[in-house]
Amino acid sequence: MRRIAAKVLGAAIASLTLGCTSGADEDTTCARSSRTTPGVFDRARFAHFDGDFTCLLDCGGVEEPIAERSRHEILVFNRAQLPEFVVSTPTPEIAEFTFTGDADNVTVETKRSGTAVLELRDLAGVLIDYVELDVQPVARVEVVGPDFGDTLTVMNGGAVQVDVDTFDANGCPMFGVGSVDYSLGGGLDATGVSLVDAYTTISLSGQVEGQESVVVGAARQGDGVLEARAVSGASVSVPLSVVTADAVSAITLSGEGAAVVGQPYFVDALARTSSDERVYSPECTWAIDPPGQVTLDSESRDSAVVTATAAATAMVNCSVGPAMAGLGVTFE
């Protein structure tokens, strides 16, 4: 998910507050502790879980707001030091909580803005600790990926993921997936373009966290608009174009590192239109020249894996419509 650029406000304080970026008011300090948040009884410690499994020693706290009508994970950081517990809440109208015991995360499903209370209780029902969570409406929606110029362009038959960040009224980043709805406009509709949002993907796959996003599946040529709109009404629109292979005028192939005999070598294709707009998910026709010792091990629309059983040099070629490019690969 997002990574927040930090500025230390005071090295001597025990809990450092990080300044947020991406449009926060100049006089606003976004709540973000570099330490886990203690519960009110100082027994449990809590953190926002953003999918970063490298958080081994300590994590940020839970001061940042969670978007209303979203799904999020709260990490009980010191679960091993606590008695076995279940979760409850006196504020089910604001958020509901689920804890399976399989991991250290508590799933939060927020409903509306307000202060949600997460309680940890032992198996006898005695309160171990609790923490308050700030649930807020989304004030601003911002598309953060992928990169494009004037129009997000994808080749028919392909797909591209559009990543979105949400911000509160102070311009501070928010947690939670599912607070944004996605729709099509202009000359695009569900008969030619499919939309699968991150909330649906997480719910079906059992993932614990993810980036607020939507996968755009392009089945038929057309031009229109993709709109991302929060339940609060905050929205952003992205010009979207689904093109055929004929729109591709240039291809660039790239590989990383040295090509070693007996090991896979990965080649990626990047396609552009005549106006230098990137075309996502171009469908390459791959070929090796000359065929022989260098072989095409596997391929997808915009990437290929080649291998060689002996030292050899070959061109890895990709063609899309009228455009073609080659990359010389030498296995040693």
C-alpha cells in the first residue's frame, strides 16, 4: 500500500509523529505514530496492518483514520503475551470486528464515520484491553497508478490495475479498502469493459490487506471515462481508451541482468501509440531468431521467458499490429 514520507518532529519524544504528504494542509500534521498504539489499559498494543510482513520489531500505531464503509486489518502486535481472547465492540453501528485466531490480525468492517471501539476479552468475557479507532468519510480520491499521459490506454483483451489512495478532510492518507465504487462512462460500459475492485478480490481470495484499486478488463475497443467515487461523494475521473493492435506504433523490449545458460531470462515489452501514450497489456506475438539453442520457455501478452542449453545468441522478437521490436540476448 501507500508509503508515507516521514519527517521527524522531535527525536526526543518516545512516540514520533510523521508528517503526511500528498496534499495535506500546510499547518496540518497527520496523525501517525512510529510506535504501536497501547490499549487504554496498556496491556495490548495495536497497529494498522498494511500488508507489510517485514514489520517484525515494531509497527506504526492506529492513529491514522480508516475510511468509512471499508475493510481493514488491525494487528494485535503482542498477541503472544496476552491470554486467549475474542473480540467485541460497543459500537457495532460504526464498525464490526472479526477475529479467527489464525493470525494476529483483527478484521474491521467499517460502516459510517465515528469512533469505533475494538475490545479484546478473555474467554470468560472479562475485558483485557480496548482501543479507539477513528473512522472518517473520504474527502479526496487520488489515482496513484499506473503512469499515463492524457489517457489511460489498454489493448483489447488485456487488463490494467488502477490504484487509488484516499484522504481525509485534512489531506491525510486513510486506511481501508472498499470505500470507493468504480463505474464507466462515455462510450464504455459493462458490455465492453469489466471492473473488479480490490474489496471483491480480497473477499474472494481471503487476503488480509490490499491497495484500494480496480482491475479494468478491456474486451472491446472504445473511449470513455473510469470514475472512482467514494460513498461520501468525493471522486476522480480518468480518461480511458481501449485500443486494438493497430494503435501500437512502437515497442521497447527490455531484460534485466545477465543471461546465464540453464537459467530463465525474462523479457518485458512496453508499447506506445503514435502520440507516445503507453499502451498497457499489449498482446505480443513472440518469436526467436534464429530458433535452436535459445528457446521460448513461456510467454504472456507483454512478457516472455527464454532459456538456452548452451552458450548462444539470439534475437527475441515481439510484434503487435504494425510494430515490431527485437532484443539481442547472449547466454553465457
